[in-house]
Amino acid sequence: MAWAAKVGRHLKSKHGVSIEVLTPIAGNPSRVAWAAHYDNLGAFETAMETLMADPGYLKILGEAEDLFLAGATHDEIWRTA
């Protein structure tokens, strides 16, 4: 969980993105999720392009190679109803 929180702190301090780090209270306790809110898909796309160009973010991601199983991660985009 420390690594997941580190990702959140980096996004907030370097990119101004408020992100929630979430863990389940039932089911597999080894899962983690991040949730962020954007005004629209264009803002999300811009944020992702910026993150992928951020060497600090990429370095933090590299620190977690041993924490994830290949093919076991997935991304979702949700909208507010």
C-alpha cells in the first residue's frame, strides 16, 4: 500500500491530480485501485499524455514490477450518473 500511496502523492504534487487509493473490504484483499475525477475525456487524455512523459512517474511505476502479475491489471473509465 505504501507504493500505491506514493503514486497518489506524486500525482498530486507534480500534476495537481487528486487521486484516491482504494482497497476492497471483501474479496481478494491484495487488490488496489486508484480513482481520479476529470471534467471530460479530453482532460483525461491530456493528463495521461502528461503522465507518460513524466520521468518521475515512469520511475515510480518501474519500482512496482514485482507487485503485479502480467495480464492481471485492467483500466476502466466510469462516468457519473
